Amino acid sequence: MMDATLINWTLSNIAAPLEHFSHPSDMRSAVSKIKELPPLPGIADKVIKLAADPLADATRLGAIIELDPILTTQVIRWASSPLYGYRGKITTVKEAISRVLGFDFVMNLALGLSALQPLRAPKHGVIGTEMLWIQALAGTRLIKLLNRHLTQEKQTRPDVLFLSALMHNIGFPLLGHEFPEEFLYLNKIISVNPTLNTYKVEQFAFGVDHTQLGAWLMTSWAMPKPILDIVYHHHNPYYRGEHYVLNLLVYLTDSLLGTLGIGDAQNQQCEDEVFVELGLDVKFCESALNDINAVLPDIKATAASLVGR
């Protein structure tokens, strides 16, 4: 149930006239009237097709990525980040693949980066694109550590794991892309209610949320079913559908990162049953989180470079 203190928003602290506020019914109506969603970028489509080709290799993947100068720069920046500890100079995508990141990682990275690229949303705030990248960078590392400690039958394939952590909050940049005024207003509501759960604030304010918007976009782009499920359910620890273990991993990852002030789960309570269901020890999770916290300055620097700050 919504925290009662949300009813007493400090609206005087929000630099927007009250009459411009979108009520839930208005926002639902506006969403329903969107005629076209942004198409899946051509580079992302090429990457998906290459992934299905048994003859795919680093040369062909590099050639696709290098069709897009912005994407090329992002992949090279990622490989050159202190996060990966490579001390040499990376100047091509092929070098990023062969020397640092590996083929599968770069394929999924290129898919995620290219998919997010056309969504123009503000950079700053809890739901801004810079925080999105901080959460994605930290999340892809943390979820990998957690996944390794699951029993064999519960572990998720690395490619699905990476894309889930990278793209599960894609609904936020879509919100900013389609509704920039409402996006900024939501950011302001969150900033003056820092102790409240962002997801609940969003639902209360608009009656729709980023999980619904993101799932709509994933459906439009015909993305794989596990990604669609996680985009839609990642704030629901009680989901028990086909990909529920992966969903719990994403939920736990977000909740842990929230304790470091990262992302939209900063006030998301993670119940003991989540740890029990996954078979993960709380102390191990805290240790893994400490590993992420140790490289947080590098994560934030990489996120800032990805959004062009």
C-alpha cells in the first residue's frame, strides 16, 4: 500500500505549476494514444540476426558496430574503462572484442547500447539516463556474481543475464522520450520524497509505470521472451512464471544496489524469502555488493562518459 506521506507531497518544492500535473487517468489516456513506438534501430536488428548465424565472428560483429560511430565510441570506451583493467590502448571494436570484452559480451553490449540510443531522455535524477547507466554497469557485474552462486539448475545463461540487467529499466528512457514534461515532473516528485519507493511513487502519480511502458516497447521490438518478462515483472518478487528465478535475481540486484543509493530501488525492501528462494546467503550478497562498491567511482565515470557528460 502507498506510504501515506506521499499524499502530503511538498508541491511547493517542485518547480512546475500544479495545473500541469498529469493525473493517472490523463496519463493512461496519453499512453494509449501513442500511435508509433520508436522502431528497433537498424544496428540492433543486424546484431540480433548475426547472433543467429553460426558463422558469426569478431570481424563481422565489429563491421556491424562500426557502421555507427556513436556505438563504436561507446564500445571502445567500455573496453577502455578501468573496470576491465586493460592497460593497453583500444582503437577498434575488434580489439575491444579480442583483447578485453569477448565476442558474446560485445554482441549483447552492442544490442543494449544500440537499443537505448534513440531514446532521448534527460540525463540527471534518479530516473535519468546517467543513473540508468550506473545501475546497468553495476547491475551487470553484481548479477553475474550472484548467478555464479546459484545451483546449476537455477543459473541463467550469461547472455540473457547481461541483457536483463542492462535493459530492464528501458521504460524510463521511453517515458522521457515520449513524455519529457511528465518525466521531469516525476523526477522532481522523487527528489522531494527521497524516503519513498520510486516504483510506488510512479504508480501513484501516473497510474502507469516504466515496467508497462518497457514491456510494450520490448513487444514492439520482438525481443526475446525472457527479456520481456523481466522488463515487466522486475519489481514483483512474487512473480512465479517461466523466468521467475532470473526475475528474482534482477529484483535482488536492484534492491542491493539501492542500498548504495543506486537506481530506482533505493527504498525497495527485499524480503528474506527472496534469498531463501534463490539459495543465497545474505552475507555473501553483502560481500558481492562490497566488491561493486569498491569500483563505484569507475562505474560512475564510465556512466558519465556514456551519456556524454
